[in-house]
Amino acid sequence: MIVNLVAPRVWGCDPDILIDHYRDHVTSNHADIGVGTGFFLDRCGLPSATPRLALIDLQPNCLEHTARRLSRYRPSTYLRDVLSRVDEIPGGPFDSVALPGIIHCLAGDLTFKSRVFDNIAPLTRPGTKLFGYTLVYDGVRQSASRRLVHPLLNRLRVIDNANDHLGDLRHALSTRYIDCNIQLVGCMALFSAVVPTAASIRR
């Protein structure tokens, strides 16, 4: 319902755009944080039939559902809170890490939520691709459906994005990563970035 109905009709972002976003950045050594239903991982087509795939979430039901959906890849599952340091994941860092729609579900503004980028550092190394998407409130034309649905979802605490601003997301990424890119589609900010090397930091 969220992906096929709310995303295109309320948020103004067609699911195919999000699938393409995954396809452009996912690798065969991938960690997905806040897995939801696994919709995009299921459809994007991983580069390998035998990837190293880690599913990380705070909700056991989401992990179980997505692991079943992606059972052909034999994923590993980890119960973790992204607001704390995400460590003790065996096998070393990943080549890609996705945050698909988890940021707008966390409480607080984007300045507070940006700690997630520091908390996932143990999963990354120089060159790791970080990508995902999140709902923002500013710089977005407020359609009638959006004016109705966004406040309702915030009141119900399904999402918490009333104080999530595009500029704060851009700052959070640019102060930690290189090759940062944000594309606003409807009210969905699709982002990607790369973990820098020591040499790129010195420059």
C-alpha cells in the first residue's frame, strides 16, 4: 500500500524511481538498514546470485518477512537500533549500505537524526557507497493529499518529518562523505554518497 499507493499519489515518487535508485548503487556486498518489506531489494536485481546480504532492523517482524522474501540470497539478519552504534556484524565492512525510508521514521529533526550516519560507520570503509531515501518537508509543493496525509502520519507517529529539511540532510552528508548527491522527487529526497579515503579528506 505505501509503495504502490502512497508513494506515487501522495509523495509524488513512483516506485520505479526508487527501484532504479537501488539498482544504481547496490552491490553484492550489501547491508540494508530499516528493511521494511524488502520491496526494492526484491526487485532491483542484485549484481550476484550469491551476495553477502545483511538485513538490519529494530523490528523482528520486518526482518523475518524480508528474510523470507529474499531467501534466494540467503541473507543474514541482525536486530539493531540505528540510533546506537551498529557493530558486531561479522564479515567486515560492506561495499554498499542503504537507509531506505528509515530516517523519516525516527523521532527528532534531521540534525538529531544525523547521528545514524556516525552509528553505521563500523559497517563501512573508504569507498563504501551509502544511499537511501527520506521524506522532507521543505522545498516541496504541498498538494491537497500531502497536506492531509503528512500531518496525519506525523500525529500517528508513523513518520516524524515535520522538521526534516533538505539543507540539513545535505549538511549531514557533505560533512561526512564525498560525491554526495541528493535528488528531490516529489517530497522524497533520494541521496547517495561515498565514504572518503584519508587522502580525499586531506584535500
